[in-house]
Amino acid sequence: MSHIVKCFPINGSHLTRAASVPLMLFATSAYAVDITTCPTDAAVPMSVAEALDGVLTAAVDTEGPLSAAFGAAPGAVLSLQAPDWTYARAAGVADPEAGQPISCDMAFQIGSNTKMMTAAVILQLQEEGALSLDDLLSVHLPEVANALPNGDVITLRQLANHTSGVFSYTDNAPDGSPGIMEGDIADPAALKRGYTMTELVEFAIDHGAPSFSPGADGQWSYSNTGFILLGLIIKRIEGQNLADVFKTRIFDPLEMDDTFFGSDVPTPEMGLPRAFLAMPFDVETTDWNMSQGAAAGAVVSTAADMHVFIQALMSDALFRVPDTFDVMQDTVPTGSPGIPAYGIGLAEKAPGVWGHGGQTLGFQSEVVEFSEQGISLVGWATSSQNIMGLGAQVVSQALVDGGVLPDPLIAAAAALRESLVDTEWRLISVADPETGEQAMQPDRYSITFVEPGDFAAQADCNRLLGGWNLDKMTLTITPGPMTKAACPPDSRSDAYVGWLGTTTSAQIDDAGHLILTSNDDGTFTLLQFESAQ
């Protein structure tokens, strides 16, 4: 994917890099949104309904505070099934010109949520002895492996967890060729063009380059090509097209009667709403040919059917061998804040929150389960850029505000407080946008936090006392009395006290350093400390 539109992504898009979205912003727009309560909606606690209504409104609110950063869509559906209640509501329109309202039972393109299905079939075939995740690609597709860079050493596991380094055919290529689907944005004929899976792989071979060596330590890169290759392996082993394989192995057993594997331009009989690239909805993408997604993102489904799927997957109903689902949940770190860990076609978006996201040229969706609470989430909207790209994050915050989920910031703040206190922290560097990172002298600048809320600091040749308060992850430092010794000309004493007084947050990084963020009227400075112990 490019930086413009990431089709089927869960990495790289500006939609998934946002760290958090204050839920209060969901309620600040004057935009009038009619929310339709669907027939399955039942017994939702009022606080939960109000919070989730805010998320749904934000998905279609073209004038709200979040639309500039995350976009919006003409229509959206948000559905959660909990043990004691069901939230199922829709907002906006399926056809902006006709004014047809969108409904919860409409079909949508699930995009990369298809990868969970492709991975499930691969794992079923492993159970049956037809393949192993540790097989080399060359065992099953020798002709492709021979042509693909590094093809002789890539394993199926690496394809399935995005550690193969294989170029993604949807990205703009290093030789200047627009990626398949990227080129669709400016070319209506390309939007409708059909491809075989072999042709998608050939584009990656002819125009791409590896991101890194397969299995390279610490490397991860989302690749749609990897799942096309898995699709080709399934097709070769089964001797059937993927539409039939998915129907036989997943859709029919789970009675997902409104779900199918797309392979062409949508027809009116499919019941899909009109779809658009992004605000202001002047590029229509309804006619996107789903063969361009194939095993990486071609399935069409409904909210009801996707609830069935994610619940079946998370309850281990798709496998026969007891530890197969454990294999699917065997993750690698991604380096992506939105998806810290990725398994076999399955993402862990937060501790205990498992599923995937999907983005085609006209739909953004999220399908996850909060495993501890037994709550499944399906959300989708009719543009490629909208708040549903942060579905698990924003819904998690709504459920926290609604009292359904524990507030993770409380536990995080407790851990941070324990790390902060009774340690002398010595300043080793400061960084700001204008001057970059500057080294400091740790023996001249330090701070020690003590309970219940006092601190002692060294500001070069002066000593400083004061108070501090940690409210969740918001840290406030209040400088108090300070000695007035005359420090050397190069002293940063006054600047240091100023940074402390404008501190807004703190965190402990992976190296054990304390990072304070100072915000002085929009000027941000990062202060990095090391422990003296």
C-alpha cells in the first residue's frame, strides 16, 4: 500500500498509527446524524449505547473534529454482541444520491478480514497433513519460488505472519509502477480490471523488491502478496477455486449464508451499498473488481455472519486438533502501535483483543473479539478512510467509558508510579522539533519523585523542591522553592525548571529510560532520563 490508501492494511496507514482518540471528541459535533436501531439490538446499558453511538456518529460525521484526521463515510454499521446485550445500529446512507438509508443487514467488502479465513484453511490443511507451516514455498509452488526473490528460502509461516519480506503487489513499486489498486484511484478502467492470483504474484515478481531477508530478526512488513501465495497453495492442493473451498470449509459449516468469495465487479444482486474512496466522496469505487483482493481480501459478508465467524474462530470451532488455534495465536512483534503482535493471519490488537481489520478502495472494517469479556465486534463503513480503521481502539475506549471494560490507564498509571518513585532520574538528553536531540550532563540535572507527591531536583548548581501528581498517564510537576546560586554561563538551569513545569506526560521506554513530555504552548520537548541505580 502507499501512504495515500492502504488497501487491506493493518499497518502503514495513517488510520492505524493514531495512538488514541479522546472519546469526548465523538460528541462535540453539531452534525445531525440519524441512528437506526436494528432488530437485533437488545438490552444495551444506556451508558454503553451512548458511548457507542458516539463512535458510530464519528464514522459518518463529515463536519466533526475527527473527520479531518480520519475521514468519514456516507454510511456505517456498528455491531457488538455481548453475553447480556447486543448493540446493532446503523447511520448514514447506502446511496447518497437516492438518500437510501444504510441497514445492519447489508453486505460489505470485508477486505483483509479475509486473511483470517485464508489462514484458517491453511491450518486445516496442516491438520490433514497436506502441508506444514514450516514447508518451503518451493515445496508447493516450485515454479513461483524459482522466480520470486528469496523464494527458495521462504516458508509458509513467514508468508502467513508477514515476516517473508515479499513485496506487496498493492504497493507502488520501486521501479515506478503504480501498485495494483493504487492505479485504480485515477483510472476507472483499472478499477474494474480482473486478475488471476498468478497475475498478482507476477506483478510483485516483475516490479517489486524484497523488504528484507525472510525471517530477518526484528523485521515485519505487511504483504498482501504473501496471502495470494497461500491462496495459490490452497487452490493447488484442493484442486478447486477459492470460492468453493471457502464455501465448503467455512461458510457452509458455520451457516454463513450471506457470505461469499468475490471474484468480479459487484452486481446489484449482491446488495452492496455504494462505496467511495474518501471525503468529499467524489471518487466512487463501487465497481472495484474483487479479484484484485483474492485470498488477501475478496470476501463479501454481513455483520451477522462475521459475528458467527469470529466467535467460531475464537472458540476453536474451525479446527480438529486441540493446539491448532494456539498455533494461529503464536505471534511475532510488528513494531506497529495499532497491531503490536501478529500471528497466522490473526492480529492481537491489544491484550486479549483478537481479530483483524479490512480496507478496500471503498470499505473500512474491523472484526475482533474481546476474549476475556466474550464480546465480538463488527464495524464497517462505506469509504476507505474513516474512524472504523481504529475500530478496536475507539470501541475499547467506548466500552471503558460505558463501564464494560476496565480502564487500562489505571493499571498503567499504577505501574508507572511504582517505577517513578524513590529513584534518582538523571537527564541525559532533550529533544525538540527546532534543535533536535541535544545531550545533557546527567551529573548536573536530575529529579527524584517521592510519595505521596513531592520531588527533589538538581538544576545544575541549584536545588529545587516541589510537588507532582499523576492522573492516569497525565503527569503534572509543580516547581517550588529553589536555591539561587549563580551557575556557569552554559547552564540550562532555568530551561530545565521550565520544562519540568510544563510536563504533561511520562512513560518508561523499552530501555528503562524515563521520558517526560513538556508542552509549552504547543512547543513540545522530550526529556530523556536514565536511572542512577
